[in-house]
Amino acid sequence: MTCARVPGALARRLPAVLAGLAATAVLVAACGTGTSTEPKPASGDQATGPATPLGVAAAAEPTVVMGAGDALSATVEKFRGILGPDNGGAPGGAPNGHREINWDGVPDELAAPNTLPADFFNAAVEPRARGLVLEVGAGGHLSVSADEGNPAGVPVRFGDLNPSYPATFETFSAPRLFTPVGTETVDLKFFVPGTNQPATVRGFGAVYADVDTDAGPTFEYYDADGKKIGTERVPSGPDALSFLGVAYPEPVIASVRIVYVVLGPTEDASHDVAVMDDFFYGEPLPR
């Protein structure tokens, strides 16, 4: 092998060059190349780090609260405690806390078989300034069940759709329940209560009645850019009440899509009909 002679000036600098290359190699080994070296979860394990499902934007890990049956009241109280104090239905905003909707203040003329206005719970006056607007898919409408003694004699708990429903659906806070009719989705959008200023919240949860299977309704959570940041399925509670709530460390939820089974006159093996009662969500804060 023939070796070329290194010029004197370069020879004098060679030790420093080699030292620099060695330092660079050590730095790369210590810091990595930007690729995570944490072990991946084994098959069947649930990832608890920043990895997210395909189509779901990365976000801080939320707290998921769910329960059914006898544990329901304690489960709801836990979620309330996470969100903070109840701010009622006054317009304007608060720096923290949460809002609730129980449907029971809806007047008879806006209950079944009539349609609930989408912005009923974002009026500029108390107690309807809750900062929530509901939108339904094409061909559907929002419905709140009738109460006892209504002037039109409409059966309670959606008995106008099916006479078996009053015995099927239980209430968390009597007497009214909520559901979309004729569509399987409802989009919940948040505003500073009593205004048209878009807002975000840190959590949303709700009570469901009669979720019979583990393939029941889902809650999809979206940020202010319209990116999905989480999806959770409501736990089953056959012939009982269920609760699902998700809370993030910061107010990152701009909207929630609830995917139902379409409520109609029939419940059978392929149609697990379920309806909703109380909503709980973080104080809507301006974007």
C-alpha cells in the first residue's frame, strides 16, 4: 500500500481535527438522532406515552372517568371534582370550574314531539347561558323528552316514539332526557357563555341511559384546528345508567362529536337504542 505524505501544516493540525471528530461521535451517541429510543409496548399492551392512533393529533394525556350502575353517582362526583365548581347558568365566563345541563328547564313547547333549538343553552340570559350549541346531521333534529303532566299529554321518556321506552330509560335527574332523532351524530360546540365568542373547555362528560353493549356510543374530542385529539366509548350498563367523561390538563377541546345509534321506534339486536341525561363540561374559555 502506498501512503501519501501529509503536508507539515496539516500534520500539525491533525490531532485537533481527530479530537473534534471524536467529540462529535460522543455527542451523537449521548443525544441520539431525534428518534425515540424508548421501548415500544408489546402486542396487546396500551401505550401510555405520546403515541396516538392514526388520524388523532398528539395531546397531553387526559384523565378518563367512566362507570355504570351502582357506581354511577360516585363516578359523576369524581368528574365534577376534576373540573371544579359548578358555575351555573350566568352569562360571561369564569377562570375555572364547569357548567352542567340537565334538560329539566326546557319548557313543554320545546320538548317532544317538538324540536329543541340548537342554541337554547347559549342564551344571553341566566339560567340558559351555558356556552353550548348543539348541531345535528342532515335530516335529524334535537329532542328533549316530555315531562309528567304536560298539556299535550305526550308520554314521558320518549314514549311518543315507542311505548316501551318509558320503562326502558332511567333518568339521572328527572324528568327529562335528551337525544337526537333521525341522525346518529350530534356536534357540541363551545362558546363563552351567552356570547358568540368561540371557546375551548378542558373536559366533557355525560350520563347515558340503557347502553346494552360494549359497542355503544362514542365521544370524539376535537381541538380548535378541527383535529381529533381523542375518542372514547361509553361503557355498557344494560337497563341502567352509564357515565363517560374525559378531562385534559388544559382547555384544548373546541368541540365534541357524539355518535349514537339512531333513535326510532324499534330496539332490537342490531339497534342498541340509548339516550342521554346530564352533561358536564369545563368552563368555556375564549380561544
